Amino acid sequence: MASNTPAPATLARDGDALVFTGALDRQAATRLWAQLLDAAGGASVQRIVLSQVTTVDSAGLALLAELLARLRAAGVSPQLQGEPPGLAELRSAYRLTPELEFPA
């Protein structure tokens, strides 16, 4: 019998990319934060790949927005790749730009 539970989120470093998979929800945001800080350090991150993310909730959006803000503060402007379900609606609801920034 198939389960309706979304696959847990994972994070992997692939060259200049941080690649997310699975559901970016509250549980994933809590679990992945420390791993994310380690993976984002060192070599420059140029891409945040979301093409294998199955869904994003507000905690997942907050995780991504904070990651991008920290990278921008460090002088890096990575590109988001992929548009997982839920991201566009949340971005609109929180009035964020496509780069997950608040407009000036």
C-alpha cells in the first residue's frame, strides 16, 4: 500500500550547488538547518536547486529566504533553480521577489 506521507527532505552539495529534495516543511527546516550551514560554507554556492522538492510550506520558505540572505550578505548571489509546489503562492503571500527578498 502506497503512503501519502511526503518523502523527507534531503540536502546535498553538488559542486557549486546546494540540491534539495523532498518536502521542505517545518520538520525538514529544523532538521536541515545545521547541515545547511555546513554545506553553504567553503566554496561559493552559485545555485540552489529545488527541482526535486515536492512541496514547500512557510517554514521551508523561511529556510530558503534565510539561506539566500546569508549568502547575499557574504557577497554571493546564487540562482534559484526549480519552482516546487507551494513556492509561488507563499512568495506572493509574503510579498517576496523571485529571489526571496522583500522588495526595497
